[in-house]
Amino acid sequence: MTKKNRSGCPIASGLEIVGDRWTLVILRDLLTGKSKYADFLDSPEKITTNILASRLSLMVENGLVMKRQYQTNPVRHSYHLTPKGADLLPLVQSLTRWSNAHLPHTWTPPAYFMDMTPQQAAEAGAEPPA
Amino acid sequence: MTKKNRSGCPIASGLEIVGDRWTLVILRDLLTGKSKYADFLDSPEKITTNILASRLSLMVENGLVMKRQYQTNPVRHSYHLTPKGADLLPLVQSLTRWSNAHLPHTWTPPAYFMDMTPQQAAEAGAEPPA
DNA sequence: AAAGTCACTTGCATTTTGCAAGCGACTCAC
DNA sequence: GTGAGTCGCTTGCAAAATGCAAGTGACTTT
């Protein structure tokens, strides 16, 4: 969608940022504790490296995710939810509920996931104390 | 994503059905009362006819939407949410809340929309009495 | 009869995703 | 020291999806 057709509708605007499958798959992985590049590659959906790199970059750009250096030789970054990104948790939980109710053969999510609050998700993404 | 990589994860499974922007834009339109083909074409996001036809067909196939004949000469159908489709309302409401909180210049949704329940949405989609 | 409307369908250009290899900066094993 | 392996990307290209605009058939309207 081009910027020319930008809709002020909150749904359409939100979908410009999170309305693609891979962004939400990565969001799930971040919410369940993954943070390093290789972690995301390990997920059962088999995201490809170019899409992963591209989406992570977009998510950083859109303020959903922050990069954090976890080593210096060589420089390596992990990825963590910002509070803005963590606030998407209710959406993901809602999708989870819908799938469990309507789609056969979907796993029951762990209770910790359904009980999590956006604040807890944001704290998990915050910089650990020095 | 090929069926070969089907994940049992409720999030990923749900995203196979609703994890694309156009499906969710159409869902919004259905939730706010649109039902005829031309109604959806009128939305500010300017969906194209081939994508609209294709998505509506998929949504019918996946049980989110039912077609209903509204005239005979020529035969014409309108599209309405099933209870399964209506159960996606909390997801859309959640996205709306997120957008209003985090994205500038998004409209405040009408109260009826945020107060709607999936049951009300399903009733609105149900066959009117003969 | 010609023009207009509607719900799609179609042909093709453009964009996005998927596949698989490549690259540079390291570390590790010999 | 050297070659192999690992990691986090990048790249070239094939396949799939989206976007554009015209087309189609069955009507209604002028």
C-alpha cells in the first residue's frame, strides 16, 4: 500500500505495521523469549534469512523492537520488545484464543503466555541491570 | 507457507487464515456493516477486484464468511460474518486499541464498535427473518 | 439499440517471498 | 599458521502474490 492511500482508520494503520504474517510470527517468538537471529530461524515456520533480516529491521524502525549488542568480537545483536511492541501482546493472545476455539489440532498455549500482561512483556525486553 | 510446514502453534495456524492485510481489512468492513462487493471496493484502502474476489472466496472457504443471495435477476450475493468469523472481533478491537495508543493521527473508533461483542457481530451477520 | 451497472475474470507489470548460495569476521581444531 | 566451521546477515534469481487496467456476460436504463 502506498503512502498516498493512507487511511486514518486505526485498523488499517495498524495493519501497515503488523499486517503481515512474518511480523506476527517474529512477535510471537519475541514474546516467548527468543532474541537472537538464529533463534528465530529455528522456529517451525522456517522463516528465510532475507525476510527475517528485513522484518527485524522494519520492526526496529517502527519502534516495536530494539537491538542490543550482546558481544563485541564480533559485534552481535539480540532483539527485544519495546513497550510499544509489547503492547501488541493482547492482539496475539486474542488470536491464540480464536485459534484454540476454531482450529482443530492447535496446541494449548502455556498458561504463562495467556496470563502475561503487556507490562511483563515489556519488562522482559528491557535492558538487564549492569 | 506450504502445508508441509504446518505448525501446531495456534498463532501460526491462525495467521495462515487471517495473517494478511486484506483479509483483516475486509473483516473490518464486514464488522462495520458492509456486505456487498461494491461496498468493499469503496473503502479508502482501495482493494483491487481480483484480490477482493479471491479473499472473499477464501474467507467463505475457511468458514469466516457466508454468501447470501440478495437478488435473482441477475443473481447477486452479499457477504456476512459467520459466528467463527465474528469471533475475530476481539482481535480487531485489540489492534484498534493498539493503534489509537501508539500511532498518531488515527481516528477514534465509534463506541459501538469497541463495545460490540462477538455475539452481536454474529447476529448482525445472521439471516434476517423471512 | 446503445450505454450504463455490477460482480466478477483476465493479462500482464510490479513487488514480495522463497531458495540457496555467498560474504566477511570471527573462533576452533589440527 | 591454515583450513574448517559458525554466525549474521546479503545477494541473485525463481516463484508467488499483489496491483493496474481492461474485459466479460447478464442484466437494467436511456
